[in-house]
Amino acid sequence: MALRDQIDKRGPARHMSASDEVRKTTDYLVHGHLRRALSSAWRAADTSLREGDAEALRAIMAICEELRENPNKRIARDARQLSSYCQHTLNGAGGGVESHSIIARISRIRQPKRVCPDCAEQVQQRAHVCKFCGFRFESLDDPSE
């Protein structure tokens, strides 16, 4: 049987929720599949970040605590790294989760924006012309124009 036929029989790829990913990670951990558990924990962290699921991040941190006790130094180091990532994500978002990258957050802080009255896109506060539709702003002083 061709690989394409095997893939087609499985159906479309299913994206799991953060809580499902955490459950899967816990199962791997319980059954002693530590590398799989760690890999699954990273996927769970990514999913929870996209979904804004702070509770899942806390559960991942608890799983990482168990993995940190492992005699395999690589697994222990990676678990510490993931735990730190989760902690910083929670701390940086005031206990919640924000899915924007640090670069996006910095650029939003540095660049004041205004909304183009013609196309409703956000443009730089000091823009003379909207880069999306070509609308010309009357003056730079009044951002509501």
C-alpha cells in the first residue's frame, strides 16, 4: 500500500486542545516514555499559548518538575528550560497568556498607530499616506483624520 493511501485513510490532521495535549503528556510520563513526554509537553505549551490557556501552562510546569528529577541530564535540562519558558510566559502576561511574540509586543509599544478612515487599517501615527489604500491624511497633528 502506498504511503499516500495510508495517509488518506487516517483522515485530516487533528489538532488537539491544550488540555488534550497535557493529558497525552501525562500518559507518556506515567508509562515511562520520558522523551516523548517532554516533546509532547513542548507541543502542549505551544498549544496552550495559542489558546490562551494559563491552567494548561501550570499543568505543564508540574509535569516538568517530575521530569527535572530524571537522572538523564538532557531530559532534566530540557524540562528546566520548558518550565522556565512557561513561568516567564505566565509572569510576562500578568498570570494570563498572551500569544504575541516579544517582537510584536515591542513594535506595538514603540510605534503609535492610527486608523485609516478610508480602509480602517492601522497605520503609523506619523504617516502622510495610508500604505494599504493610498488615503492622504490632512495633518499629522490630528490622528482622528
